[in-house]
Amino acid sequence: MGDSHISNRSGQSEKWSRRGILAALGAVPAVTLLTGCGGGSADASPGSGATASVQAATKKAVVSVTPADGTTKAGFTTPVVVTVTDGTLASVKVTGNDGSTLDGSYNDARTTWTSSKNPHSGTTYTVKATAESGSVRTSTFTTTAPGETFVGYFTPEASSTSGVGMPVSINFTHAVSDRAAVQKAITVTAEPAVEIVGHWFSDTRLDFRPETYWAPGTKITLGLRLKDVQGTDGVYGVQSKDVTFHIGREQISTVDLDIKQMVVRRDGGTVATYPVSGGGSDHTTWSGIMVISERFKQTRMESSTVGLGDEYDISDVPHAQRLTTSGTFVHGNYWASTAVFGHQNTSHGCVGLHDAKGANDTSVDGYKFYESSMLGDVVIVKNSGEKTVEPSNGLNGWNLSWSDWKAGSAL
């Protein structure tokens, strides 16, 4: 065969061999195949690349709660924790059947929420957690009740008015080994504000006072947040409450047993002077600062209760006001001669004022002093021949210096 000629647009002809023509025609399908791949790899498999990314984006957020849903005896000494996988948390709400709520905080990634406080014991909680994707998880659990509990009985009584020497004294029904935890759960504040510090007299007694006597008119608030606070191994508090007290006028009475006289000063001025009789040489009266802790129009006094055998038993002692736990009172005395008061110390340790049987004679000193007094008033005894009363013997912590008082704090 002769050579084939193919004319181009310019009218010129080119000479092609059969092999060249076939080669040119074979290149066209190859280019078309390459173009049809769209730039992808010929061996791409389903589920990889873009398809895998789409699948990851559509995973459902999974929310979990600790304690687990349906738990009936959950612990109450650790916080509630909510976590999410494959997502982030939009909101968490924890509500107790007692009306309480638990606040909390998220981690930086908002994948974990932790309550700022532990749940209460013996309470059923509902947790509602919502993920940013819209997934909602509702979970319910109930905390167990503590096996053994304690409470703190406080002085003075709620809403009462006391004298300027009244401390806030708390006596616990169970010995406390973790004093710091218990003291931290108790607050005492005052209006007007003043520094108030707690002092442990024993593992069952904690008192609070300022450096000096309260200012007249002070409002005191005691906050007890003892619920679920562990006082000792396995023993938890149950109280969560606030109570208020008030301080009335200032009355400070000074008993000088050298001259057998008591001077009563109120708000800085002398309002009365009474002749008295204190403890005799065999039964001297405690010296020091004492606070009236109990008041009785009439009461029975037996020597056997204070370790003095059967020396006396008087069923109707008038106008008795307790100064120590060990049995020191300032009280009326109708059985001694009026010549005793102001001249002799003849008692078994109490401070006596002339009084009348029946406690109704308004003209006698015992009646007058009793009517002028209130719980928390200060009675200072000096020149008694006896050592200073122990600060724990009654509400008498004022006998400790401020530095010694603060040394008894667990915080």
C-alpha cells in the first residue's frame, strides 16, 4: 500500500503511517478514562475518606451519671459526676426530693460536670443532663441514711436575749474526733461585726466568743451546717439550720468577799450595792469571771450533789442563779441572820444575799438582784481565798486570755 494522506485545515497534507494512526486513535479512550475518575484513586473503598468523616459527625452523644440510675443506697460522701462521650454538655440540673439543688461546674472541655457539694443523705435525686446535640439523659438515685448520728445542743436558746457575757456554747451528743471538720461546719457572726473564735473544751463541747464582752444590742447568728459532716468514724451530723440570739444591756456585778459586798453596774453606771456572804474558810468561793447560766425563782439544794455529804438539804432556796456547773450559785438566803450579810463569809461556797422564805418579798436584796439579772450577766468574784474557776466549769471562758482562747480552736 501507498502512504495515506490526511489534510489539515490549512490545506496542507501530512503523511502518517498506519502505526501512527492507530496510536493516535488509541490515545483517545485513555484520556477519557482518566478524565472520568474525577481525580480519585482507582482503588478507593466504601467507608473511608469523606464517608468516614460523615459517619463520625453523626455519632450520638452518650451521657452517664454517677451514682448510676436506679441506685437505692448511694453514698453521700462524694460528689455527683455527669460525663458525656462523643459530645459536650449543654446543661445539668440535680434536684432533691427535699427541694434542694446541687450546683456544680464543668471541666474546660465541657465533657464532665461535678457537683460542688456532696448529696445529702437519705435523699432521692433526679439528674437531668442535656448534651449540645440535644440528647437528654434523666437519671434518679437515692442516697443511704447514715448509720449513726450526732447533734449539737446550743446555748443560748434561739431568739433569746442574754447579757454581754453569754458565749455561744455547743454540746455534742457524740464525741468528735474530726474537730476541724465540725468547727468548719459551724459559723457564728455578729452585728455589729466582731472577730469570733471557737474553743474546744473537750471532744463534746465547743464554745464561741469575741475577745471582750459582746456590745449591748448585738445580734448573733449561729449557722449549723452539720448535716452529713463526719464527726468521727461512721458518725454524721444531722443539723442544717440558722438561729439568732440578741444581747441586751450590759450588767456586770463585782463581789468582793474581803469586804463582803457586791456592786452592780449597768451600762457603765452603778445601780446597786448589796451586802453579801460568801464561802467560809472550809468552803471558799471560786474567784474569777463567771456568767449566769441558769435562773430559778426557787430550787432545792442538797449538799450530797456537790460532794458534801448530808450537811444541808434546803428545798426552797429563793432566787438562785447558777455560776458554775460544779454548784456555785448567787442566791437568796432566808435562814441566816441578817447580821451575817456584809460581815461574815459562812456559806458552803455560794454567794448569798438576804432574802425571805417564799421568794415573794420585793423589799429584800435577793429579790431585787434576781429581778435585775438575766442569763449571760457577768458576776466577778475576787478576794475569796480560792483559786480562779476553771474556764470549762460553767460558761466561764472569759477567764482565758485571748491568745489562750484562740489556741483552743481547731481551725
